[in-house]
Amino acid sequence: MIKLTKFSSHNEKSEFILNAEKIETIEETPDTVITLDNGKKIIVEEDMQEIVRRVMTYKRALNKQF
């Protein structure tokens, strides 16, 4: 699970937790758009590289638990 911030044009911060296993693709168009395995799209404030870093940190943490 990774913490992200939903994109908002009203300068409101809306953090949420996303199951990183559900990510299908990440695109910058120029906004960062995450497409989930069910086809749902989420626009977030974090850039693509930051999301990848968080996913990698999450997966490393999972491997340390076993």
C-alpha cells in the first residue's frame, strides 16, 4: 500500500492509500494518471518517478517480512 495525493484544481489536499498491486500503468500527460487493473483512472499530484519509488519501497518491505 502506498500513500498518494489526489489531484485537485482547488488546492485541496486529499491523501489516500492505494494498493500498489492494482496499478496497471502510470502515465504523465502532463498530469500523472494511474490506471488500475480494473480500468479505473486516478489523477494524482505525485510524478511518475515518485510513484515508482514508493512502489519499490513497498515491495522491498514486503520481502523483508518473509
